[in-house]
Amino acid sequence: MTANTITGSMVALVTPLHGDGAVDYVGLKRLIEWHVASGTHAIVAVGTTGESATLDYEEHIAVIRATVDLTAGRVPVIAGTGANSTREALALARGAKAAGADAHLSVTPYYNKPTQEGLLQHFRVIADAVDLPMILYNVPGRTAVDMAPETTLALAEHRNIVGIKEATGSIERMRDVMARRPEGFAVYSGEDNLGAASMLSGGQGSISVTANVAPRLMSRMAEAALGGNSEEAEHLDGRLAPLHRELFCQTNPIPVKWALHRMGLIGPTLRLPLTPLADFCHAGLEQALGEAGCLDRQ
């Protein structure tokens, strides 16, 4: 894989669970088949939207392997492999490679707040040891550490580090990295409300929560944006805008799992410490789903 091989709408897929908390592999197959049929361009397995923080190592690798098997090469699979321990992130990256993932997504270590030098060393250790394309993931709102553009650009010189998912909420940050990146280094939006703008600015795609519930609209929007059709991309993104907002009325993935259950695709189960969607969010999310045609699975 080269940096620009994986482009478009990449769903940050939820991990469906049975009522007892066990992984629901029948539900996972249902979601994957729907995404492939709906034009989703790649699937991110067991990222943070997939509740990676509460799956143990064996479950984590099993879900990656199942996703690889169920997609059967029809779309690329990006495995979530991030951890705040470099040793754990390295083990997950090795497990993802063994499971057959096409690439892996590694979030900046959370809670322990490494320095920029610590981030450089963390990602280089993993990239040196595992010959699998790595996408960095910067989401300071969840990790309490912000990877500076200069750190990203230094890491971009590594042959196995092929892109970054930027979730700072700043289109200017993404444009800055795009302007200075080495040839072939991909920039993906990690904020659904900036996905269209980032692709129209030269980004390669959106790693999306919204794509969980509106995969066809998201894939059409991404194709328009990547094709430079700003009018069509902005029109479709306007239809998606209420979802971009309401799917974050509480902590992700609480709202998106409620939405998928409302659509009849998965059960409602989350693992503690996540809890069910608060009542005050229901009406707004229901309305957003209806406006985007999701209740008819459009």
C-alpha cells in the first residue's frame, strides 16, 4: 500500500455487542455487508469508535481478524492499534499484521501526556518493528496530548508511516500539514464536520463516525469532494450536517450505537464505563436520522 491507496469514506466501525457484553459477530457481518454494498471505501476495525479501550487483547485481534475475513478483500481494512503503552501498541500492531489488515491506525498515547520527543520515539519504535502501513491519529480532545505539525512531518519521512487522521477540529491544521507533507503522505479528516472541506483542500478522505449510519451518502460526498466537485460535495454534506452534530450530543460511540439500534442493525449494548444515550438526545438524533434518510437505510 502507498499513502494514497486508501481514500474516500472510511467508516470508524462500531463493535456490536450482545446483551452480555460479548462481541456479536453476526451483527459485525451484517454491518460489513451493508457497508460494502453501500460504497464505503474502507473499514476501520476496533478504533476508538469500536470501543477499543474496553476490549481485551484477544478480543481486539479477533475482531480485526473477523473483519478481514468478512470483507474478503472487497475493501481495505485498517486496524486500530493505539495504546498509551508503547509495548502494548507494538503488540497490537504485530497482531494486526498477522490478522491480515491492510494498514493500522495508531492514536497518540493518552493520559500519560508524552512530550513531542516521546511521540517521535513511540511511533518510530512501532514503525521500525512492524512492516505494515501506519496511519497516525491525533485527537487531543480525547488523549490530552496534541501532536505538533512538525512532529507529524518528521514522522512522515518514515517509510511505514503513510498518513495521519487529524481530529483537532482545525481545517487550518490539516491544510498546514498538507502544504508541507512529503509526496504521498495522506491527510484524513477525523472530524465529520470537516470531512468535505478537508478533501476539497487536498485531503485523501474522512475516517468517519457518520458513515456508520449514512454510508451511501458519505461515500457519494467523498467521491464528489475527491473529484473536485465542490457544489455536489457541499450539497451532500449539507444533508449530513445534522448527523455530524447530533452523533456527538454525548460521548462517541454512545449516540451512534443508539442510532444503529434504532435502525435495526445492532443491539444497544455498550461496555462500561459507557452508558446508554440520555433521553434529551433522542429527539434531535431521531430527526437527523430521518432527514438523512437513514431510517430507510439510504
